[in-house]
Amino acid sequence: MSRSNIVAWALVLIGSAAGAPFAGCEGGDGGGFQPTDTDVDTDTDTDTDTDVDSDGDTDTDTDSDSDTDTDTDTDTDTDTDADTDTDTDTDSDTDVPECTDEDNDGWCLPFDCDDGDNTVYPGATEDQTNDIDDDCDGATDEASPFGDEFVAGTVWAPSGTFPISGALVYLTSVLPDPIEDSTFCYECEDMGGKPWALSAADGSFSISNAPAGTVYLVTRKGLFRRVRQITITAGEPYFVPAEESTLPPANSAPYDEIPSYAVLLNWYDRPEDMLAKMGLADLDSSGHFVPGTENYDVYNDSQSSSSAVGASSTLFSSASTLESYHMVFFPCICSTLSASSYTTMLQNYVIGGGKIYASCWASQWAENPFPNSIEFSGSDTAYNAGNVGLWDSYGTITDADMRAWLTEVNPSSNLDNYPFEGGWILIDSLTTGAYPGHGLEEDGGLVIPKSWVNDVSDYPGHPLTVTYNYDCGKVFFSTYQVVESTPSPGIRPQEWVLIYLFFEVGVCEGDYTIE
């Protein structure tokens, strides 16, 4: 069977076997990844340990053997497992081997066979003329270093019920650094020396040039990241189980990390319910999130919850409080606060990497910090700038990647006549280049608002869903509510659009580099 056929066949099996891998589960695997030892000692303990090393420690035994082992691992680390054995071997198995990547190529000893040369690492292209083992497979100048080893799977949302497109998946021998727990400038990773791929519209991915051995599989979309340790057998493909490539629903660092969200609660517009549909909280039978189960913070505004952190004003009690959140949700109406009271704080929040989502009558939160990017109909200074009254409409999806993904998750939809309910705000136009020097480098430093959906019904050509970058952060505005008043346990058409963007606005800026 050809390799391409194997990959296609494998992805069919993965999709059919795990199409909704955790639909009946809450909170994923709960305790997070439990790693296994990766030492290669050769002692002859007779205890029944289950770590990968051959000393045999099970980490829960209480044996008192006094063997003198002959470990071939070079570390003398101190076993961090919970074993209580009293064997006298001097090895120090650690569950997660710590190492230093001396040449910054993404690999360290013993995987990197020359940690002083960043062109030599597992998965590197073999130069057949230099008499060097460039790819660290034990052979020199061979023609096909990794003919059969590859990694294939599907990236799933935290709920486990729908796929994620454009997710970064890569292999490395070094445990990634923790994601910063407050606002920061997220630049795309250097993929040099790391076999990697981006997931397709259906969530599928295939990584070639996968090195045999035990490595970390990293799955990331924005600030959602899951890390799992996997073992790839020489000459064989590795088909990723759904759990290993499902984005996490909760934090369990360093193996599961999610963004920090703050949501202001409102009677009519409920992004907290949509976050629950993404897998970040439990849903009740009506489609509302269950207070106390959410892995995000909610603040009382025109709606209250027993699990709220406090009143919405406490979010602005200090800059550090606001900046502790990667993204803040200001739904329609958020009537107890005025954005004009916090202009400087909001500007600094976005400049430092924060994301603002505002919808419908909460347009002041998108307008006030940077008033020249979106031109609303009528007065831009009103708290509900652009209000033209309730209207339901249809739009055309303008982004090719969003269209491809929507075809997968909502295949019956007409992407050029796509339904939107609960619209109240009219955007007249978008202004390109209003803030020179604050946009992306690839845009010449210009702030360029992007319309993801344009109206084709009541106000043809007018934007319905807009994002724009400003320095390290982003502003995201929808003219319509998440859901117009009535909840639903299912994901409605416009919610698919917003879910896509909730993931997308968190991704890195720029391109993945290979140095």
C-alpha cells in the first residue's frame, strides 16, 4: 500500500472511530498527561515498575532490593516518581527529562547527535555528500532517512465534537516553555529542526520526517496547547489517538494550557454559553453554561451569576487585573460601564497583546480605544454606535479558510447567503492605515481592518464581522449578537463563524520561521 493511501486510510479510521471522541465526557482527561520515564538504564531490578527504563521501577512499590545496576544513562537525577522502593541504584529517573538545547535547533542530547551544530538534528535533510549523519539516524549520506516514519491524526476542539483547522502540530525533544499567563506579544514559533504541519479544514494533519524514538507531540491553536509524549517506532507510521491531539478544555500545565478569558455577563447576548459549546464549561439542557463549571472568569454586569468573580467594574480595578486576561468579551449591552472611562487602560491592554471582543450594542468597546478603524453609521460616540434597530440578515463569507472549515462543520449552509440573527449595528466603512506604525510588519506597519463576512441582504456590502490588529493585540467586533435572546444547546450558523474567530484571533502574528 502506498504511503499516501496509508495516510488516507488512517485518517478515515481516526475520524470514524473518534468523530466525537469526548462527546460523553466532561473536562477531557482531567488530571492531564502522566508522563513516562525515558531513561535507558540497563539495571536488573526485579521489581515490577512500569516506567520506560529497564530498571523495572513501578514507582509505587516498596521493595528493598539492593541491586547494583549498570545504568547506561548518563544522568544522576533524582527520581521524581512517587515510588517508595529502597533499592540502592544510583540512577535518578525523571519523568520528564530535562536537557539543554545547546545549538537551538529544537533537539538536545541524546536525540541530537551533534548538539554543537544546528544543522544536525533528527529530521534534518540528509546531505549525501558531506560524510555527516545530518539527520541523526545512525547512517551517513543515505538517500532516504525517514521513508516510513510519519505522524498522522486530527485536531479536535476542546469539546471533542468538531475539528480545528489551521492548528500547529509539531514534534520536539524539548518540553516547550509555558505560555505566558498574561498579555504578551505572541510571535510565531521558529520551526527550524522540528517536523511540523498545519491541520487542514477537516482538522487532519500528517507530519513527515518523524524521528524514531520518544518525543513530544505539540498541538496548538492560538493559546490552546496540548503536549503529549509519544513513541515512534522505526519504520512505522504513528497514528495519533484523538486524546493526544484534542485541544485541552482546562489548564494542567505544562501539558495542557488554555487562554485566560474574562466575560461580562448580559441578559441578551451570551458568549459564555458559546464558550461552553467549545468545551470550556458544562451546558444545561437549555443551552446555558452551568455556573461553577467554567474554565474562564465571568463578571456580573446586566446579568449575574453565582460563580462570578465580581462586578464588571472590578475588571478595571487595576491594569494588572485587566492584563491578566488574554481576551475580554464585551457582549451587547454591557450597560453598567462606559468605555470612555477606561480609554487609556484599554489601549495599553491591546498594545501589550490583549484581545477585545465586542458585539452589537457594545460597539463602544471596539470604537473608543481606536476610533478611526471602524466607521459606524451615525454618531461614533454613542455607547451603541451604529444602532439602526433590530435586523436579521444574510451574509457572504469572504475568507477562504473560514469557508473551507464551515463546509466541514456546517455542510448544509450556503456560504454566500449565510443567516445571521440579532443584528443591530451598521458599519458604514473600514479605514485602512489610520494608525501608521501600529499594524503588522507584512502590512507595512498599517492597521488594516478585515471583514470576514459582508451583508448581502438589508445593507449589501457592509461588513458584519470585523477584526484588526493593533501592535501586539487585536480588536474583534460583530454587528450581531452571539445569539438573539433565546438559548440553544446546538451550535447555530452564526455561532460557527464566531467560534472560528475565537480560535483564530489567538494565533501568532507573522509566519512560522525556519532558521
